[in-house]
Amino acid sequence: MLSIFKVLLLLDAIALLIILLMELVLKDAIAFPNSRFPIPDSRFPTP
């Protein structure tokens, strides 16, 4: 039982780290839209 709970906690921590990393990458892409990923942002519509 304890090993199952430890695995679940580890997976939860990994998922949280992945979510935080993705948020940082998306914020970086929005702050600098022409650096790596040209993501169309709804706040700055292109003419």
C-alpha cells in the first residue's frame, strides 16, 4: 500500500513540474513571440 501511495505522489509531483514548465514556456513564448515559437496571441492581433 505504501509503495502505491509513494508512486502516486511521485507522479503527482512530476505532473506538477511539467505543468509549471509548460506555463513558463508559454509565458516566454507570449513575451517574446518572434523568438522561437510564433504563437498567434489574441491580445496583439496582427493586421
